[in-house]
Amino acid sequence: MKIYLVRHGETLFNLKGLIQGWCDSPLTQKGIQQSLVVGKTLQEIPFTYAYCSTSPRTLDTLKNILQDRDIPYTQLEGLKEMNFGSLEGDKESVVFAKDSGISHQIGFHAYGGDDINDVSKRMYETLEDIAKHNSGSVLVISHGGAIFNFLLEIDKDKILNYINEKGSLPNCSITVLEYDGKFHVETIAKEVIRDEDIRN
């Protein structure tokens, strides 16, 4: 079976450079357009089911992608973004400044949040459960950090090569996974819309 794993569209906090884990902000106009384009791109995929996290930004992205397609969906806590604890809503440029001593590798337990092991474990378990209970193709909407940490778990070299070459996973990028008892990365973080294609 195949999982089409999509990061949510751009949000207000993404635009402002604010840390957004378990807190939420609405999709921007750009984020809405991104998700509509993904919907057109994936309209020929015969999804049997769809999933998203319990964060509103992923549900809005999912609804924009599916539009009027009659595909059942479920929201799952296990697909949520990393929890940054008391750092939620702070400026990314300040929190992750070189001299701050704070990093994803160290984790956020000291601030009441997660570390990368927490996120990769729950993402892996959630996606494996989805894979085992579905056939054909399913759509899953999640978050940049959650997807990144999951991919590190299943294909570390491929995700690190991608990050070194292109940087972070773009909003509304599509990662395609094949599952045959274990996960294989078929496509990683494919972008289907560029900034210059988006109307203001």
C-alpha cells in the first residue's frame, strides 16, 4: 500500500517565523492555494481513506485537498507536530540562535515539550498502524518536524541528503511511502507549487 504524506499549508506562524508545534494558527492565503494545488495534483489518486493530526491547520489542509471528494477521514493525535512546551509562539530566530544552546537534537523536555525520539516513535507507530489497517492509497496530512523525524527513523541517509541539498520540508510538499511490512521512501518532499505561481 501507499501513503501520500503531506505537510500542511503555510500558516500565519510560518509566515511570521514563530514556533508552532501543538499551538496553532490559520492557513494564510498562500497556504490555502498550496493545498488547493495539491488537491488538483492528487485528484486522480484513488484514496480509500484520509488522516490528519488533531491540529486545525492539518484539517483545513485536508479539506482543501479533498474538496468534494467522498473520502472518509479521521484525525489522529499521533500525527501532531513536536511539542515545544513553553517555547511555543516564540521567535524561531531567537530560540534557535547559535548561542542559545537550544536545538532539536537536545530536545524540549526542559520546557515541557518533546524530543525527537518522542516524535519519531509516535509517528512511526501511528503510520504503521495506518498502513496495517488500509490497502491501496491513503492520504495523510501532518507537520514538518513530525514528518522529518519519522523519515530520519526509516531512511536517515536520504532525509539528511535532502536537508543538506534543499533545507527544510516545504509546506504542502508530498512524500510518498510504500509499505510492504516495512516503509520505503518512494518520493521525498515533492513541491507541486512555487512561490511565483501563487497569486497575491
